[in-house]
Amino acid sequence: MDRSEQFKQTIFNGYDFQGDSIILGTAILDGNAIPQTHVKVPLRMMNRHGLVAGATGTGKTKTLQGIVEQLSDFGVGVIIMDIKGDVSGIAMQGTANAKIDERMQKIGKEWKAKGYPVELMSISNESGVKLRATVSEFGPVLFSKILELNDIQEGVVSLVFKYCDDKQLALLDLKDFRKTLNYLTSEGKAEIEKEYGQISTASAGTILRKIIEIEEQGADSFFGEKSFDVNDLTRINDRGQGYVNILRLTNIQSKPKLFSTFMLCLLAEIYNTFPEQGDKENPKLVIIIDEAHLIFNEASKTLLEQITTIIKLIRSKGVGIFFCTQLPTDIPTGVLSQLGLKVQHALRAFTANDRKAIKLTSENYPLTDFYKTEDLLTNLGIGEAIITALNEKGIPAPLAHTLLVAPQSRMDILSTDEIIAVNMQSSLIKKYNETMERESAYEILNKKLEESAKL
């Protein structure tokens, strides 16, 4: 058997799965796309998480777009972070051209221009469905982790939560928490010391400064009502397609604390809400985190441990998490080891550190007789990647240099008018964008202080 036939047989056997699969592309050997060598990942293994990495401009976003389209067609809900604004084009059908035709002919897969059901979402003041959560839903432990507090300060936070619970004061937003803490260290000091113990002024001051830090990054628009129900991320339309929930984060680069706060809240809420389902034929939800280094670069050790733990456990809920970043080394080792699918686009070697990173990246892939992985990493074309996936038994499939499928939806941004049109069709905007201002800790304590002042 010659080398080409041996390669074809290796790929065919390694990616021959029984159930439904996401087709990523077709395998390449010596620069040529080899027919009948579809590189796939079993749909039921999409809850084993994944990584899409590569230098800027190598096609990472288009790869994610192609994966998201197929997940939607299988009725799987997706939430994807849109940092650059170009993911939103998935709502509109793409435009055929000669390059797409040539690519898809080599892959041996039909291409049909189509748009997908989309909800545009926001955790800031951008238009779309507002994603919010109340302070009380975080609980004292998670809220303390977000603020990066020590054990003593966490004890103070727990005391504030306990006091509000006992006195039936709703902790909805940051001003509720701040007002309660200020009250308990001033006018309510005697009351709190008698019933719960003393609060250190220094600890209270530190907590308030930490709250100001996250408020400056826009967290005040995230905390509050109406709380988002994560089950709404798994909706399907009347054609059986899963909704693609696009979280618009074009201004998040300067707000890494808000981003990591939101991600930890989202993962924790999904984990606590979704029932156990194990490895079913279809995952329940896939979460795609673009510019993943923004979470990990700013995360404290405690926050990082919390995120890593949830990622390990959440797959039993039928949830897959995919990270998109430039270098695999952007992802902590404890997280990287949990990722079953790895799609590596080209890397650029401009410095000695770049070359070290490329060597390290190549060593994280299965050994192969067909490629020199380290050399291949710097010579991949746009829309090409090296891929390894888990088969249905959880065993890594052979490494494959892959020509990737082209998205069927638009590979560009939405216009302002198109964004308005998408939002006009949204049922979730009607559900979540009404501002609620029910009486909470802030109003009740203000009223209490006003009454005391009159005495």
C-alpha cells in the first residue's frame, strides 16, 4: 500500500463514527486534499470541550462559524462571545463565490447559502437581550471570589448576606450591597454587633473599594433584575434549529474583570440549573468563548480554580465549552487537559519565544508518520488547521491537516438596520429588557434612616 492510500485508510478508519457528526473538513496530505477523508467530531462528544487556536487572520472565527451552523442544524443551542462583531453575520445567508465552490468541491460536501436563528445579547449597554443576575443569586462565596477577597473579608460578605436574609432585604444590585454594608458599619453598627458580631472597618473599606473596581468596568449594568433564565439558551425554532445566542462584547477588551465575572456566573448558573444527562446523542448546549485569554489573564488563583472545577464537572450536564485564542499556552494547563477537540490554525514565528511556543504546541498533539507537526504549524494556509478529536469511545483520532468547511452564513458583520431587524423579531427582548425596580435593601434602609432622622 502506497503512502497516500495508507494515509487515506488511517483517516477514514480514525474518523468513521456511527452517530451524527460535525464535519470539520477533509484531510490534506502533501498539500493535496484527499477525497473521502472527512475529518469529523461525533456530536455526542461535543460536551468534551475543545480549543480553536491560531494567529490573527488564519480563519479561527470562520471555523467556529462552521461548527455553530452544524450544531444549530442538529437542534443544539449555542452561546458564542462576539468580541470583534463579525460573528453576528450568522443571522444572514452567505454569498457563493468561486473560492467557496472550489473549497467545498474538494471537501465533497454540499454548500447552501443560509442564515440561522439568532438572539443578540449584551451584558452592557449594547442593544440586545440584557443578561443580568442579582447579587443574592451569586451567594456570598461566589460574590467574594469575584471581588477577590480574603477569608476575613469573605466572612464579612457572608454576614451581610445573612443579615439581609434574616431581615428580608432583597440584595438585587451592587447599590443594595453597598448600602447594607455602609449601614452595618455606621448607623446599624450596634444592631449588627449585638446579633451577629463586629465588622472590621478595614475589611468593609476593602470590600467597598473592590466593588468600585468592578463598577468602573460596567458591572452595575450586569447586576440586577430581571434575572436571565439559562434554559432560554437551549431554545429551538419551529424548523428544529437551535438558537445561536450571540453575546456582543465589542467593548469588553478594556473590561476583563466584568468578562470573567460574567463567565463564572454563567457557568455556575448553568451547572446548578441543568439536570445531569451524561453522554447523550445530542449535547444540551455549547458555549464558545472567544479571546479566552481575557478570562484567564485577569483571574485570581481562586477564581481560576473555580472556573477549572466547573469546566471539569459541567460536561455531565450535556454542556460543551470551546475556547478560542491565539496560543494554546493562553489556556491554563488544568483547563487545556480537559479539552477533547483541538483545532490548531497557523502560528507565526517572529521571535525566539514564538518558536518555543510553537515547539510546545506541537508536542501537545498525537504523534504521526505523515506530518512534521512543528513545521506544519507555521505553514498552514488560511482556512486550514491541524485537528485531533475524540472518537465515540473517548480515544484520540489521528492527527489530520485539514481543509476546513466554509460557513453557509455571512462571513461579515451585520449592519445597524439588520441588528435592529434581528432584535425586532426577538421574543427574549420583550421578556428581559423591561427594567424592574422593586423595593430592595437600598430603598428599605434609606427609609429606615430617614425615619430615624425624624426622631
